[in-house]
Amino acid sequence: MNKMMLLLFMVGCASANNQIQREMIIRPGEVRFLELDLPGKEIKLFCRNQPVKIHREGSKVQAVIMESYFSDLSSFSCDFNEGKNNLAKISFKVMNREYKAEKLKVDPKKIKLSPEDQARADSEQLILNKIYSSSPDRFQFQTSFKEPMSSVVTSLYGTKRVYNRQKKSQHLGIDYRAAIGDQVPASNAGKVVFAGDLFYTGWTVIIDHGLDIFSVYGHLSKVLVNQGQIVGRGDLIGLSGNTGRTSGPHLHWGVKVQGQYVDGFVLIDETKKVFKE
């Protein structure tokens, strides 16, 4: 399980041998943006000895670091290397984060799945895994992320859930109060990589923002974009609804970075530090 995520954050202190070093704090379900001015043309980034994609603009190197919601709270480091030379080392201390809990009642058929529904959900997961495994090595946006809806948040990221007093889970997205048919805009620019119906999230749109950053819009009543379409921040992509596994009409907004769902609000805050509008 890849537990890291990259995002942009200014790093600038150097050691006596000109190696950039810095210590940062991250919590489960969070991201950090990194931005460094580094020489070299073949720079590679490794976090916990695993390769991570970077975005290049001349000598400027940008990346996004994430920590899984399911973190074991182990500290880790990220190294920017060119060949055998270590140009920068960013050390991360992982601090604990407490999440709320809630109880929900949904259609029992969405909890204890029939063999047919289970087969469908498993098949869809394979499709999603393929989608999330392919993303450009460049950011597809030049502005900060924004909330997809100006509405009351009814469920925060990371909320521990109990469905129908029996199934325990966690909500790795953000839910907004919405009536059926409310407009849903894209939270940032990117490419639509999925637009269709899924067992759990109903009518769904997924946007690839580059560098393994994806945003997900679920439980829609109508999809207004097509797979492969390029959208800008604020472009209308669908209408809110009550499809999939829900307890009522609302918009589910999820953010996935490097294969792990993270807190979209933290992504918004981090990108605001870098992209000044």
C-alpha cells in the first residue's frame, strides 16, 4: 500500500554540502505540496524508497506527498536524487489525527450484497484500479482546488460509520447537502477519465488532475460530461442526486492521491499556498 502523497510546499534550508533538508509534519489522510529549485535533468523522487512522480518547470521541481488514512504513524523521508547524488531530503513526522463517528441507515441490499451485486462491485473495482494507475507526470491545473459546492457539509472526510447498526466502515470523502438536480462544478482543471454508473457511488464523474491526483463526484442524478473530455475549474460536470449507496440526496466529493483517498479540504488549503489567484 502506497502511503505517500506529494503536494506543493516551499522548501529552502540547505546543509553545509548544499543538500536541502527540512522536517515537516503530516497526519493520516493529509497531503503536502513540495516545491524546490533543483539543478539537474534526471531528478527522481523516492518516498519510503518508492518512486513518486514529479512535475518539472525549468529548474523548479514540484510534487505532492500524501499519508494514508490507514497510517501506522511511522515517520518517513522523501529523497530527491540525481543518479547517486542526493539533492534534497524531506523528513516527515506523522502525527495522529482523530476523526468523528456517525450512524447511517441505507438499503440493506447495499450492505449485504447478493452474488450478482458483489460480482458487479468487484468488476467495477478492477476498472477503477486501472483508471487510478495511469496519470500524467504533470499537473493538469494552474489554480488552487476549490469546493465543488457552496452548501452545508453533512459528513466530513474520515468519519467512522456504522451502517444499519452492523457494518462498520469509514467515509473517505466529503458529503454536501444537495437536492436532486443541483449543479455540480469541477473542483479543478483536468481530464474526465470516468463518467458512468457505479454500484456504490451511482452516477459518477472522475477527473484526473495529473501526478496521480483524482477528484470523484458521486451519487449524481445526471452526468453532463464524457470520458476523455478536458474540463476547467468550475465547469459544470453533473447534477446532484440520490443514486448508488445513499441515505438521501447529496453530493459525495472524494479526492484520491497516489491510490489513497485524502481530505479534500487539506488539498484545497495546500494548493492555495502555491497557486496565488
